[in-house]
Amino acid sequence: MTMTETRHENDDDQWREKLTPEQFSICRLKGTEPPFTGKYTDCKKQGIYHCICCGSPLFDSETKYDSGSGWPSFWSDLPEGSVTEHVDSSHNMRRVEVTCKVCDAHLGHVFEDGPEPTGLRYCINSASLDLKEKA
């Protein structure tokens, strides 16, 4: 599915069939993986990171960096506007949640303490991502 196609909506039973329990908890129930445990935290491979739920492209490895936070971090999403931002007031904090623009999967949060050129840190759960490596 590409960004130009219609929204991708499943019910919880359909998502449970498609996703692992961890992926379902994170992507559909807004959970998080423990820091430093995700498969992409220290990944240096080149490619495009896609949404594990619908396959939409989200982040380019060229914008990935080691933030020391314990989650894969990116200083930008893809230029096509692949993610949507929402105010998240859970856990007595005010944060900005990042979701997939196509299927609303919870990806993580974005913070304003990242490197130049954007100053942003998209802090993303590995379980919500699928890296398609460059040839």
C-alpha cells in the first residue's frame, strides 16, 4: 500500500492475525518495547523503514542516528509526509505521538532534542518497523 491509496483499516481480530503479540500491543494498543531491546536499535543497514502493519514507507536509514535513548531514532520522516503527529497526555506527560498516516499504527514519539538539520528525534519502536534493505 502506498501513501496515495486509501486508508488501511482492519478490526482488532484482523490485526491480531497479521501481527505478533508484541507488534499488536505496540502498534494497535500504543505500547512500547523496553529500551535497548528492539532489533533496529543498533542497526546500521541502509534502506527504507516501512510500517509493519500496512507496509507504508516511513523513514530512510540516511536520517537514522544513535540518540542513546534505546530506540531507533531518526531526525526526519520521509518527505511525502508518512507520519501523523498527535498530542499524547498519557502517563502524566505531554508528548507528541507519531502514527502511520495510512493505518494509524502507533510508532513512537517525536521530541525537539534531535540533531541538525531538523532538531527532531523521532523515537520509534523497532516492533512497528520493517526495514527493506537497499540493494
